[in-house]
Amino acid sequence: MSQEYRVRDVMLKTPVTVGENESILVAVKKMAELNIGAIPVVDSEGKIVGIFTERDLLKRVVAKEVPLTTPIKEVMTRNPVTITPDATVEEAKELMAKIKARHLPVVDKSGRLQGVVSLSDIELSTY
């Protein structure tokens, strides 16, 4: 590959988020409408506090029969591993493999959410 792609080149730059006090149902509906496998969870100041994934839905909601009216903060993955926009696509791919994740929130140096990069975004960038 002659050009070294950066995360900022392949990430979703306008990610949909869900507030930490919103219900599981709100998050799942957004994910279904947009056909996405994960959604960042933000606090009242818009700072990322977690991520809710299809795996969380299966293991923490469905398997435990948690009501869909439960706040998302009770079932999300807290303190998610993040990456910066300047990281290389290869670094993102290696990090995802290491933590067994298909999505990474992309944050700037101040911790503000800039986007989300998925394994499929990375795979598409290699063509």
C-alpha cells in the first residue's frame, strides 16, 4: 500500500450517540435504524463514558432478561478503549485484534469524541 491510511481517513466522522440515562430501547432502535453494531454512550457534557455493542445486548440484556427501559449506563461497556484520529489504520486493526473488538471510539487529545472506526471501515480502506 503506497499510502498509509490514518484512522481519520476511514472513520465515521458523525457518529450517532446515546445519552447515558437513555434506555436500552432507545439505543437499540438507533442501532437498528442505522444498521450499526455499536453506539458510543455520552454523559450530559457530551464526553464519552462507554460504548454499547451487539455483544452487550446479547450478554448483558437478553441473556439476563434486563428490561429494555433500563438506562443504558447499567449495561454498557464502561471506559472503552479508544484511538486517536492520527493513529494508522494498521494500529487500529492491531488494537481491535488485541482487545477482540469490532469498533473503536475515536477521540481527540482532550477526550472528545471525533468519530467511530469499525473493522469493516478498515477492511474497505485496504482496497
